[in-house]
Amino acid sequence: MAASSEGAPVSALVWWIIPFLALIGGIGYAYWITKWKNRYENQTHRSVSNFRRFQESFKDSNESPTKGESVKQDLDSDRSS
């Protein structure tokens, strides 16, 4: 089957639109990298630092009770409430 002559202009238009949108996307990405990337990375670094601090707040010291003792203490405190 041969392509109809009516579909040829639409097909040609698609072959122009897709590269044009890709070009616009590439220019937009390049602009974002040059203008906003440092700001984004700083926020990400700050967020990661806060998360690490949050994780470290759960770490026990060397004198921490064993897991079983900790659970027992939690149960005892629940019963006394």
C-alpha cells in the first residue's frame, strides 16, 4: 500500500515538530543547568545532611541496653501509664 498524498503534509509536519520540541527541551535543560543547578544541589545536600543527622539521633551510645532489655523497658513504661 502506498501512502496517500493527503497524509504526506502531516507526516512532514511531524518530522519538523519532533526535532523542534527536542531542541526546545535541550535549550531549556541547558538553561536549567546553568541557572538553577547549584541552588537545587545545595537544597539536596542540605536535605541529605538533615537526614543523616536524623539517622544519627537514633544511634545508641556504647552503654545502650540490649534489644531485649529495651523492649522490656518500653513494655514496663506502657504498663505504668
